[in-house]
Amino acid sequence: MEFQGFRKKDFDTFHIDGLEARMEAIQTRIQPKFQIIGSYLADDLSAQLGNEMFLHIAKHARRTVNPPKDTWLAIADNKRGYKKHPHFQVGLFDDHVFIWLALIYELDYKKEIAASFVKSFDEIKQLPEQYVISLDHMKKDSIPLRELSLKDVQRFHDVKKAEFLIGQHLPVNDERVLDGDKFLETAKNTFHTLIPFYQKALNAK
């Protein structure tokens, strides 16, 4: 089975009322696509990094009332979980796809990792200009790379709940979202560009 791209119906999932109905749509519409995308990207990252990387697909198991506003896959070097580790993500909100290197608040050695990113601020700013940064994975909005300040990275270090996710947002109607091959190539290339920062995070422990 090949990945044929995302469709309007996938994004419309997040307009379905009710936890149960929305979760069923996530499981039937989106997660099979995540399985294909994630397997491809996990294999590629394993080859690039020289060690096995594991696919995790968000289950949203803790939710009892509010339906999820987004959903994602994560790829990490830990088989049991990803939230405490630097990891790669691909996911959807209702109006865009995100492709991230994700360092979220549950991260082990967060202060040490954040300190290494503060030192690497100039290198971060040299990433492709279309890249964006999120300081909270729960929110849709992002900061264009050109607007990122040292203060934003310092906040990741200083504030316990602060996060740092860096990568790309692709809008719903982007041809790279609609074309499966182009999407896989875009996600793969984004991750390749971010591997040095993933390795910085690992080495900061």
C-alpha cells in the first residue's frame, strides 16, 4: 500500500463533534496513512543515524471528554515511548500538516538540551527560511524562523513547561500535502536537515 497524500476529508476529521466519533475518524482515516508514512521515515532515519528508530502513533488514550484538535506520529530511539526523548513528528491540525523535530516539556535533561540550543542559536537561524518554530505543541501557531529571538530559545531553558519544536508547516492545499511521493520526500528532507540538532539534543544529556 502506498501513501497517496492527505485529502480534505482527513483535515475535516477535526470538525467532527464528540470524542468517540472524532477518534473513530482519526483511527480509520488518518492512522493508516501514519503507519505508511511513519514506517518509511523510521526506516530512513534508522539508516541515517545508524541505530534503530521506532514509530509511535498517538493514541490520545488519556482523553475522556474533549476530542483531540490534532493528531500525530512520532519517531524516537526508544521503543517504549517518545515524550521524554528528542523525537521527530508528523501530524495534522485542521488547516496544516506539521513536520517537526520535537523537544517537549516531558523531556529528560531538558535544561542541558536547552542550554546547547541557546549556544547553537546562530546555527538554528541558518536553517531554511521557510522553517517555523513552536514553543507549545498544543497550539497551532508558530514563529517564522526569521522572527525567532534568542529570548525564545532562552525561555525553553528557563520555563519548565516551555517547549521547542522546529520544522515545517504545510497548508492543506499545498501540492506536497496532496501528492504522496512529494510529501514523503519533503518530510524526509526536513528530518535530514534537522538531524544535526537531534544529535545535539542527544549529546547534551
